[in-house]
Amino acid sequence: MSENSFGRLFRVTTWGESHGPAIGCVIDGCPPRLKLSENDIQPWLDKRRPGQSKYTTQRREPDQVKILSGVFEGQTTGTPISLLIENTDQRSKDYGDIAQSYRPGHADIAYDLKYGIRDYRGGGRSSARETAMRVAAGAVARVILRELIGPQLIIRGALTAIGSQHVDRELWDWSQTHKNPFWCPDVTSVERWAQQLDAIRKEGSSIGALVEVVAENVPAGLGAPIYGKLDAEIASALMGINGVKAVEIGEGFGVVALKGQENADPIRSEGSATHPKFLSNHAGGILGGISTGQPIVSRMAVKPTSSILVPVPSINAVGQEVDVMTKGRHDPCIGIRAVPVAEAMIACILADHFLRNRAQCG
Amino acid sequence: MSENSFGRLFRVTTWGESHGPAIGCVIDGCPPRLKLSENDIQPWLDKRRPGQSKYTTQRREPDQVKILSGVFEGQTTGTPISLLIENTDQRSKDYGDIAQSYRPGHADIAYDLKYGIRDYRGGGRSSARETAMRVAAGAVARVILRELIGPQLIIRGALTAIGSQHVDRELWDWSQTHKNPFWCPDVTSVERWAQQLDAIRKEGSSIGALVEVVAENVPAGLGAPIYGKLDAEIASALMGINGVKAVEIGEGFGVVALKGQENADPIRSEGSATHPKFLSNHAGGILGGISTGQPIVSRMAVKPTSSILVPVPSINAVGQEVDVMTKGRHDPCIGIRAVPVAEAMIACILADHFLRNRAQCG
Amino acid sequence: MSENSFGRLFRVTTWGESHGPAIGCVIDGCPPRLKLSENDIQPWLDKRRPGQSKYTTQRREPDQVKILSGVFEGQTTGTPISLLIENTDQRSKDYGDIAQSYRPGHADIAYDLKYGIRDYRGGGRSSARETAMRVAAGAVARVILRELIGPQLIIRGALTAIGSQHVDRELWDWSQTHKNPFWCPDVTSVERWAQQLDAIRKEGSSIGALVEVVAENVPAGLGAPIYGKLDAEIASALMGINGVKAVEIGEGFGVVALKGQENADPIRSEGSATHPKFLSNHAGGILGGISTGQPIVSRMAVKPTSSILVPVPSINAVGQEVDVMTKGRHDPCIGIRAVPVAEAMIACILADHFLRNRAQCG
Amino acid sequence: MSENSFGRLFRVTTWGESHGPAIGCVIDGCPPRLKLSENDIQPWLDKRRPGQSKYTTQRREPDQVKILSGVFEGQTTGTPISLLIENTDQRSKDYGDIAQSYRPGHADIAYDLKYGIRDYRGGGRSSARETAMRVAAGAVARVILRELIGPQLIIRGALTAIGSQHVDRELWDWSQTHKNPFWCPDVTSVERWAQQLDAIRKEGSSIGALVEVVAENVPAGLGAPIYGKLDAEIASALMGINGVKAVEIGEGFGVVALKGQENADPIRSEGSATHPKFLSNHAGGILGGISTGQPIVSRMAVKPTSSILVPVPSINAVGQEVDVMTKGRHDPCIGIRAVPVAEAMIACILADHFLRNRAQCG
């Protein structure tokens, strides 16, 4: 349970700084004899990769992943899988200013308060670059889920709001999410969002966003009732993504206003006691910390990045008061690239809980 | 890292069912030579205890805690502290109906889907009774925080909404929370809430609620930057409380609509680089997963209890479709009793992170 | 991984001091729907219980175990199993002397050096009384092994030396171990040992012993190749028993003098690649940290207890030099009662590794 | 707590196969602001490196370690330290034979029994090559111990027997261990051992060995009394090294023959209650699982390697009976190269326990 690891039986340890020679991760606990190659991982990294549209940072990294261990003749061996991506585009000088000053809203100052030292180049360890390894690990988790549960288990995410512009949920179409640079499921929102982001980018500012991830056909029985709750671990996994400040499951904050009979999802049997049908999904697929077989619905709020060109009052490392503005290449809306990261975290959690459940319940 | 434990260095393992002979917990990792007796724990349990007003379940448990180990001559010894509360008021027959049928919205069915067996008496392990041990552990965590950090560190919670009736934040007064049965910080809401709950109770229904916990004067530097993030662990801890469906830190879901400069908390030095002053607290006291010294602000949404007298369509254990209504003594608003539980979870997390930080950073 | 827990998926947390009100443990991760009652546990505790012959301490404890949670209608529910034994015979005054002085060879001084405090009554937490809970947990582990693997898996221990009197291995007869107070498998050693122990007891001294535990019909494939090695975890489990100073697997220290071809166990197939037959067992049933299906053979050396009537130079808590002799009721040979404890630790490790292997390898 | 990690707060995760592109490790939990460069690690790797004398395998690897993360401007940052060594000399064809057959005494068959697949090239993950990363991690642990405790803490190992030729302990001279290829502390044994190993090598066989590691000036109070016992964790760490079959602490198996007063180390105060002086060290520096300030003395038995030219009966992957002899370059006595590995494991454990103790006891 070291601080740079997550998961229990499917366990991922990441390492690396934004401007070091490389970033990587070690995946431990993967079942043996699953087909795995870089081709299973690279497409998911490509989805997250920066520089693909003008709405994400222009840092260009091929982000080419290499498998260094744990795979032999195309199959997992049960030994740890080491993944590595070399850092190739590291314009350190862009970050000269933030070496001495703290970006308000950024982890800069927190690192110094805790460790008394920080690798300020590109944000060092706190850079969103670290999330590439979560996506890589998530790709391996997806292989486990596909091979051990089946292809019907689908995990997919969407961006449902940028700023105060929310999608129209009536128009939700998952196929749209791959056809625009925003993972937007509502085709009518795309143009509006593009204009909003153009304006944000021109002012040198940034904007928050709302992400939703749905996992369908998850078997019932994953999770645990008290402290290994499936929803608690999803909350931790999503809240741990850079810039996330809120997480909800199913009805989420909406439950505050509901009465018991409004929130309870009625159950029908359709002739089977072990495959109940629920008539609604306020629970978001989880009851008492355990999956019920319904879609697992989670949402998270991503703050606007704090690396902006608009000056904000701050201090420098020797305590002088300064105004900080961050040059460099930044995402006007980091929520966009958080979508595949959130999907990956859900995949990792489900793979982990599948193994945990198999251990105890067979 | 067993499923019924939480924390890493300050580690709590709970056990017990609602209608078994007792419930308890084992607290491991407590520093030695701290003064500790039942008197440090009992008052917090009394705050959570049911049967104190007509707005919480009428189950009457003295909830008298006993320390069975780890304390010698009034001081902790560094060995595990075992706490036990005997169950005395177990009217099992009240629950006869739910032995065979699943309460919609309740963990009943999830337990059976996972384990193929459940102790249905009073909800068994899924009963909110388990949270008594979280409160007990939280009381020990508070002793650690008080003795090793100082009495200025204050953790306190409030109920900020019942149903759609929110408190007026302008009228927030912490001292009020102890003067009404709702932990309501706004004296003008109390009567409204009382009337609302009377109505809810009369219809045999229940209602959701919103809880806020604030930890003040937490030292900067607690937490960790990637997967042991302070906010991620708070999210997990709060989401793991019975009935919680959403968690937020600081600005929470509000960040979606903000621009970078609106969300970034300006920093002033007041002459000290190591004790920065922030001019706002959108971050909720945490940046990059690490505490900054600002108040740590968290919120959670608690769903209406699913044990209600209003019938809801469901199934029974052999797959027949039935309507379920739950007789027995239940809280019309479980959010009320969740307040001291949420406070306790925050206390446990802070104690754990204090020890973790001391290990790595001295 | 708190300090008072062991195991990973079958996880045991023990608590309690020798002269506190009770001792107990919490067993987490037990599979559901296994038949379990106090009757499955009590016989193993009775085997370990003191006061059964003149060769073990005369402290008389009924050691009656109670199951407080995790079992419903005679079956495990998958929730934590809490076990408790009340302490009934606590003659604290016998230990008055050691309150102020340190017994040489005992943990007394180490506790004070670490914690600055210790519960000196009966040795507090360092008392061998704690091992009762290991035996109780081992009994639950045996139920898992019997139900999920089968009754052919047998774990049994023997005492193979007291002082320099070793058993004659040619005369080894497992059935003898239950017919004498020493777990001695060689009927010809019993009388010799009895005389030796009588002499030791009369001089107020104590003596070391050698314990061997064999687990037969363990499935191949349990363990892990690098850091969760089955032999490494056995080493830790046995070395962690009070008074143990050495552990070996299979040929043990004997391998030092062997050549490669002498130590390698030849393999024959008997027509099956997946059920190899080994012609010898220098490996003690484990290769590369993984069980091979051969008997798992482990041995441990137990030191003579340091609570003796013979005076030894020591110091007291204020640094004065004193001679210490320990009145009270002590085992002249703690190795005897360590036999069922060692068996129990092996059972716990095998149950844990069975679940761990099932998680990864199905 | 994944299977390829060890340590709790100073936590090491290793990965890599003998003939993959590289091997590496991730070290998590290192305190910040310690000076660290490759120069602190490389010398220890050079000590372990094969091909340095005719008594170790002739595989030639420069074993050049690279730090990929966690160090900035020459100092640790508190973030994970990733170390990598490229594999350069991989003569896979030498191992063609063992692809299909199982070396008796080797992990080959155990991997297949567990995982149903193995990377047979050079032994894959089970190769002693993995221990290079333990040595690298141990070098980082030594930096922590030196900086946070002091240079007086010394950890050093020696080979005390090859086959049945034991050193003369009366002639023990630590300075000799660096002057011969065997880590032999007794200058009079060197020539004898050389002749013995020449003979062993000529017959194509191998031989066992005995290793002793002593850690001096370890602070009192490290360890934990029940399941995180310092000696239990040393036992696990040493037993987990490739080929180790037995471990002892202090008097070790010798305690079996001792009486209580012989085994108890008398204590003198020399005027200080908190810095006791012990007149002997049967305990090997550990009482009740906690260090006492005395030298921590551990020993381990290393079996003869099973990769030998002498044919031994075995089977192949399809169940046919064959005679196996292993061509390729192997150590006639793997115990030699195990010395720096054992030292490294002790260093890692002490660093981990130092941090664990600092967390709980300040």
C-alpha cells in the first residue's frame, strides 16, 4: 500500500516526472496466459495523448509504450508487467518562471510544504503526464475484464459539461463521443463547446468540466460491504485524478432531495431470483458497496487548470508576494483529457475487485 | 488491507452484526503513552446513539464501550486497542419480514448476490450500527491529534440540508449544532426541519440529507501526491459510510462552472514563505492531494433510508415478486446520525496521515 | 498490514494482554457458507491450553472461545469473524517483581526501549497467551482448507528434540504425538524427556526444543515466486512465534554441505506432466517459493523460556543492577506448547495462499 | 502488498526477467532531500555482479544502473525512485534445452504448475538476476540509514562455510571479506575454498554455502512485538532470496540445547537505564521482535544451484522422463553472490522499520 500504488490484487505502481527521462508503471497480479501486446495498450494512450486538437496542450509526445517484462511469446506470465514511456518533448525552459513561484491552485506549494523540495520542471510528479500510466494500466485491466468476464462488459466515459454548458441528456449518443475532440455524447453541444473553449483559450484562461463514466454488464457481487466498498474505491480512484474535486455515484447529490420511495429502485424478478431486474437506477449499480448487475454510473467534477496566462496573486519560494501567470502549453480544459483517465481507473478497480471476489467467493 | 479495515498506520478493523452478541473494533498503530480511557470515547458515542430524539430510530442501546486491551494504567501502550459494545436491545422479530424479501434500495439483495447468505436480523453487518465503532475509533484518533498536534485542530460537522431545505449559510453558527437534534448550524432552519421530518415520519417515509465536515488548523503537508491523496482518502472514507452517494471537497461540483482565475486561491505570504495565507478556499484545504494549512472542507450526500413503511415493488429470496414495506424502528433521516460518523472518519484519516507523514518526512 | 495482523486475504488481527479482561482476534476474508461453530475451534485450543500436565505452566484457563460475529445459523457469512476468550486466572501479584526489573532474555526491556511503557502483568502483550488466538485462527483456516481443498490435506506437528535429546527419526510414528504430553513422535523418547524435564523443573530452569511441522497433500501452485514466497512466509510465521530463533524448510541448514546433484530431487512423471512424482524431498515441498505437491516440511528452534528461578544479572527500570529470578508459573519447555501454535500458523498461511492463488490463477 | 513488492513504508517493487530487455525496481517512500546518485548504488551492484572471478557465472553484464525518477538536482524528492538496468548479454540459445525440460531442484516446474506458462530463457523471473534490484534498493536503504541514523550503523556479510568447510571463527577479520572472491572473513580458508570450488566446477557440479550478516549499532526499539517482528521480517527477507532454505537469528538452532540461564544475555546498566549493556548476544540483538541495540546477527543456508552439468532424472513438459543436465554459465556456489544480496535485504528491512518506528513512536 505504498503511496504510489493502487489496487490490491491487480496492483499498479506508477513512477516518473513530467520532464525526467521516462515515466512508467509496474502492474502486479495480472492473471497468466492472457494475450497481451503493446497493441492492446497503445490505442488507449493515443486517446489520451495531448496535441491532438487545439483544445488540449500542444505538447507533442508520441507516448509510445514499451512492455519490458511479464509477457512472453505474446502472453502474460503472471509476473509483473513493466511499462515504460520515454519523455521526448521536454521544453524545460518554458517552465523557468514557476521554478521560483507558486501557481495558485496548483500543487507546487503543497509539495514544498510537505517535502521541502520539488521537481518544478513541467510540474514534476504532479503533472497530468502521470495519468498516461493510469491509462496504460487501464488497458491491461480491460484485457483481464474481457478475457475473464467477457466482451459485454463495457466501460465508457463522456464529458457532460464544460463550464455551465451541459449536454442535453435526451440526445445522449455514445457513438458521438468518438467523433468530436470533447468526448461529447450530444452532437448539438459540440459547436457550442468549441466556441466557448476558443474564447477561454484566447483570454489565456481555463474552465472546469463534468465527466461521467458508465460500466455496463458488470457482474453482481463485486465489492465488499464495509471498507472495500466498490463505490468508496471508485470515489477514491476518481478523486485521485488530477484536478478532481467531487465524485458521485448514481443519483449522487440528487439523493438529498428524495424520499425513500423515490430513491429505492423497484426490483422485478423476471422469473429469476439471482438475476434481478431493477426498474430504475438511482443506486448507480451499487448497493451496500456491492455491484448489483445494473450499470455502474459515476461522475466527477474537474477543476479548471491552474496553469493560466491570467495573473493571480501568489508568493515565491522566498516568501515575496508576486503575480503569477504561467506561460507554456496548457489545456484550456483538462476535463477533456480526464475522460480516458477516468475510464481507466474504473477498469482497474473492476479488474481488482473481480480478482478479490474470486478469491473469497470462488 | 482486509476488507473490514481502514487506515494504514492508524488502522481500524471493525466487526459485528446488528443483532449479534456485540460489535467491536481493533485499533492498531496508536502511539504509546497517550492518556486514554472510556471517558474519551463514550461522549462521542452518545452523540451518535439512537433513541435520543423522535427524529432518530427508537432502538435504545446504552452503547457502553469497553476497552479490552492496549491501555495500561490509563495510558496507551502501543499495542492494539480492542473496543467492544454489547448489543442489548435486539428485537429480532421486528425484522421477520425482511428475512425473506429484499428491501429495494437496501444492501439485502447485494449480500445474497455476493455471498449467497446474509444475517438478515436488523440488517446484519450492513446495519448502521457498525458505524458506532467508527465513532469510537474516531474518538481515539482525536486523542492522537490533540496530543501530537494540539487542541487547535478542530473537526466538526453539520447537517446543511434535509430534503430540499438548505441552511442559510449566512447564518452559520457552529455553536448551534449542539443545541438541536439535527446538528443544524442555522437556528432558523431547525423548526422547519422538525416539521418536515414529522410529516415524513407520519407518511412512513424517509428523506435525504447533506452533511458538511470542516477540519481546521490541520498542519500543512499531510497527504500524498498521487494515490494516497488526502482528498482521495477522504472521498473513500465518506463514500464508505452507509447511504452516502456523493462527496465533494472545497468548491466541489461548483468547479465545473469556474474559470481558472476564479478557482485559484490567491496566496499572500504575510512575511512567511512556509506559512502562506490564502485569500479564498475553493481548494478546500488540499492541493495536489496534500494539506495546505487551510480548513479542510468536505461534504457528502446521504440518501433516504430504504427501510420505510411505504410499499415498493421487490422480490423475495425465491424469486417471487412482492411489495415490501419495512416495519420496525427506523430513522426518517439517517443523514442526522451520519454527522458524527463523518467527523470520526475525518479524524481517523488525519491521524493516519499524520503518522504517515511523520514516517517519511520526520 | 498493521503490526498486529497477519495474512493477506485470510487475515487475522489479534489483540489482548495476558492479564487484561480478555484476548481475541478478528478473522477477515473467510469465504462464506462454510459450517463453523465453537466446536471447530475449541479442540485445538484445548490442545494448546496450559495446565494439562506438569510439564507446562500451571496457570489454569478454561480458554473457552466465543464467536461474536461472522457466523449465522451455523455458517460463515463472509463478514469478519470475531473470537474472544476471557481471561479468568490472573494472579497478577505473582509478577510484582518483574514490574520493576527486566528478565534477561525476555521482551520486557525491549518494550520499554521502544514504547517507554509496558503492561508488565504476566508479560502483557508479549505473553505466550497471545498464541491462543493464533491457534483459534488456525482452526478456522483448517475449516477452509478442509472444505475448499479436502480432508486429505493434513497439517501436523511434532517435537523432535528437547535439549540435546533428539527423537530417533527411524521410529517416527505420528499417532504417538497425541499419546504423550510432548507431541513426541518416538515412543522411546517420552520417558527420557520426562526425566529431563523433571530435573530442569527442579532446578527452576528451562530448556530449548525443536519443532517440526509437515503439511501433506497441499496442492501444487500455492505461493509466489519472488516476495510472497511460500517458504518466506512460513519463515516469517514461525520466526514470529514467541521464542523461536531459527527456521528451516526441507533439508534446511543441511543444504550447505550438499552438492547440486545430491540436493536436487529427481522427478518422475508416472505418466502425468501435471502431477510429477519426486524421488526425494530435500526441497521440503517448495521450489522457487511455490508448492510442488510434495509434503511441506518446516522446522523451528524454540529457545528456553527466560522466566526462570535461576538468578541472572540484570537491571531495573531506574538503571540499577540487580539479579532477576522469576517466580510464578512457567513452562520449563515452551517448545511443547509451541507445537499446536506452529501447526496453526502453517494452516493460516496455506489458507491465505489458497485464496491468493485462486484470485490470480482461478 | 503485491507479490513483487516488499517493505511497508520503504517499499520496493521489482520487475523483469533474466533475458527480457531490462530489469528494474520502483522504490517508494524514500524520505526527501537525501543526496542520491547512481554513484551511491553502482558500487554495491559491482560487488554482486557476475563474471568477476572464475568462481561465479561468466555471464558478463555491465549492470549499469540508471535512476529514472525521484531524484532532482542530486536529491531525493519523496516521489518514487525508478531504477533500471538493461540486459545486454543474453545468450538465449544456451538455454534451449531447459525450454522443454525441468531442472530438478529448480523453480522451472513450479512456475508451470502454478501459471501454466513460464519464460524459460535464463530462468526468466526466477533467475538470480532479479537480486540485482534488491542490491540496488539496498543501496538506497543504506543512504537512508546513514543520513537518518548515522554512519556508525554498519551492515556487513560474510561467507562462513562452503560445503562442509567452515571458517575458523577465532580468525574472523571483517577486513578480509573484501580481499578474496568469497567474502571469506578467515584468510586461512580462502585457499582451501578455492581448491574445493575448482574441483566442484570441474565435475560440473555445485555446492551449498552458509552466509552470515551482522548489523551493528542499530538503534534499540526497531521492530514490533507480534507480527511485524524484526526477526520475523528478517527471516522472510532472507528465506526469500533464491536458494535459501534456512535462517537463524543469534544463537539460532543452538538454542535447542541451552538452558534458560545459558541462553539469557545478562544485562548491565553502566549507569544508564536506557542504554543497557548485554554481556552476551545469544538473542542476536532482538528480543520480543524488537531491536535492543546489540548487533543483529543473522545467518542463512544457500543450497547448491540446480543448474549443473551432472545429469539428474527429470521430466519434460509433455510428461516424458528424461535426464537433465544444464549447459550454460552458472555459479558453482551461488552462496558467494548471495552475500551482498543478504546485506541489501537487511538494509531494506532496517530502513523500513526505522520509518515505521518513527511513525508510531516519534
